[in-house]
Amino acid sequence: MESKSAQQAEQEIETTPSKKAKPASYSMMDPKMRRIYGEFYRELYYSESKAIDTKTQELISIAASLVAKCQGCIEGHIKKAIAAGATREEISEAISIAAAINAAAIIDLTDTAAANLNIDHFPSDGPRFNVKQ
């Protein structure tokens, strides 16, 4: 069995995830880029010159977070939306909009695949939502 050099052992320690504690958020982002992102975020959400009110921003952010599948974002923006006065109905509608956008993305992807593969399983001659019973 070969013994590891001190340098190899040190590299292993640096790249092996610790099971003791979860790293702080943004721990893998260079401090300069973290600062730039922070400035961007603060300007977007907290600037006095923003064009969209906080509640609407947070409802949009809930929908975007769901589509992006960002768990921390979802929870953070739901909390902020509630704090900004969003009702459960408004939050529900934002979630429904995200579901509709995700469904539309699936349709778009499969339409493109069908076109690329020259497949037309269920031809339609009318508006897409006009389904005859």
C-alpha cells in the first residue's frame, strides 16, 4: 500500500466535504462576485427608485423561484410576500402561474422535439384550447 504525501493528504482535506457543519450560503462564491451579486440584489429589491412594488416583486419572485427550483428562494420569497401583505390567494395564484409556465415549457419542448422528429401524433386544426368533446 502506498503512503500519501503530505501534499496529497492536504488536498484531500481541502476537497472533502465536512460532515460536521453545513457551509454558509455563498461559501463557494468568490467574495468579489458575492459583493457584486449583493449590490445587484439590494438595488433590485430595496432601491427607492424601483418600478414594481415589493408585494408584486415577491409574487413574481415566488413564481420564478418555483420554475428555477430554488428551495431557499421559494421559502424566502414566500416569507417576504407575506410580510409585504400578500394574501394566500395571491400567493396561490403566483404558484398557479408558475405551474402554468412550467407546463407550457414542457409543451414547447415536446413541440420542438416533434417538429425535429417529424412526429404529429394528435393533429389539431383549431385553437389549442378548443377541445371538442
